[in-house]
Amino acid sequence: MKRDLTKLHSIQFRPRYLLDNTKTTRADKKMHNGWTMVLAFSRVWCVRPFFRMFEALEFDRSQCHLLIYNNTNDAFLDKALQKYAKRYQQMHRSRTGSHKLHPRFASVRHFKSFRKYGGLVFGQKLDFDKSKLPAIWDMYKDITSMITTKKFFMLEDDTLAPPHAVERIFRRLERSKKIGLVSGVETTRSPRITDKVRLGTYKLLWDGNMMRERVSMDPKLTGFQECDACGVYCFAAKTKAWRKAWEIWTSEFETHKTTEPSWAPDVLCTNAVKKAGYKIFADFDTPCLHMQTMGDKIYEWAIDRAVVMLDIWLDKYKTYARGVEL
């Protein structure tokens, strides 16, 4: 009897958990307790420096449900992430000297989407379906359904956060019921090390569903600053606020898919938290580094490299002027 190889191929590359210890640790009974840490990956070169940073973060891991999300079909990235996922699911002895074994995390999941990334070329009309944007939108959708706790923290693979980031941002998030999302502060990046960059934290001007202006915030600011949107590199959010925002993203998806600014899905998604009736803040006392690979070297963009920049819609030309330095 012949095997249906087409069917076998589709099953083999179906999005799924490569590791999920929630059943064996009985954490599936407690998935609503504690909080969720989402680590989003799409680049293999980030893995080592990222996990060096991650292991230095100061927070109580026993209350953390860890979700390692590989948003690619890259087998090399898979192998690198599996090493850490297996390590984190192992039991260990507490630092108090007790011989009793404890889980490192409340639960550990390693998910692979098997998605292929398209390109994203600035200055050209974007073909949404051939770009990397569908993979990003679908990742947001997956993560929204995977989080079962009341709050979560998300880190992107090219971000290096300071040790205090998790505890500090969570404290800021819990200051008020009106706060839906709190972010660290990080720059954008460029393929040329000499280029100027901006902070990924913004004030926006809307005209209906049309973004008229996007202004990056001043890197000289300090403390806790309200904003309209941010990147998704290092932030914490209340799940209730995030899910309400997801309903807005879904209703606006077709509009943003076919019109500008298709180049800013993270900005659109975080701004939807504000549209859902919550406040968004950036903690300028939690500066992060943004990694970039150039040749065989990895560079880190710090916030002292940033300047204030403006993107503004030009009615006459039906496009944005981007990166105007102010």
C-alpha cells in the first residue's frame, strides 16, 4: 500500500509544539496562574547573545510560563532553540541548599510556525502577500490564543534588555487599571552602522484609519512617558487589553493590508491597545539594545544613537515622507 507523501509532507510541516511539558508537569491545570513570557525568534544568529541576556534577567521563574516561538521554517534555528527549551524544562535544586527538585519554569513550550519569510523593500510599493508581514500578523494571532494568564511579557530575538527590565516593567504595568501596555525603550536599526536611527516609541496623528503623522519620541526623555504606539521588542501587557486590541486589529486588517502604512504592523498593533481604551507607556529608565548583523559581526544600537524623526503623509504624492529628522 502506497503512502500519501503529499499528506505526510503537510502533516510534517504543520505549525505545532515541538516541546510542551504542561501535561507532564501538570502545569496544564495551572495555566491561568502566574504569567507568560513570550520569546519570539526568526533569526538564528541572535540565539546565543539573546539567551546570555535572558539568563541574566532578574525575575521569579517559578511563576513564569515560558513560550519560545520560532516564526520560521529554519531547521538550524530549531536546533538552537531546542537546546534551551530542553534545559529550561529540567528540574533543579533551589539555591537554599534543599535537596528537593523544583521546575525552573512553571511550564515550557517550544512552538514552530514553519512560515516562510518574504522580503520588505523600502521605497517600493509593497506586495503584502509576498512580504514578511503576513508571518508577523499570524504570529500575533497565534500568541494571542496561546496566552492563558492575565498578563504577559514579550521579548524579540534581536533585543538585549537590562537585568531589571521584567520586574520594573511589570511594576509599572500594575500602577493603574487603565494601563494596558508598558514598553522598554529601544532604537530602530539600519544596515549601515553610520546611519541615524530613531526610537521605536511614537506619537501618532490619525485621520480615521489613515495615519497622517508618526513622530518618534525624544531619546533625552527620562522616566515613565505616555505614548501612542511602540515596537514589540520588550514589553508587558495585560492580556485582557491585548485581546480587545486584537479584535480591533482583525476589523482593520484588510484596510491596513491594502493601504499604507503596511510597513509598521507593530505600531498598528500596539496602538490598537490605546484604541481599546487603555493607556500605553514607555519606561525610559529601561533602555534596551537592538542587535544588527553586518558581515560576520553583531552590532548593538543604543538609544544615544537616536534622533527624533517624522513620517508624514503627502496628499499630493499619495505616499509618506519617511525618516525626516526634526
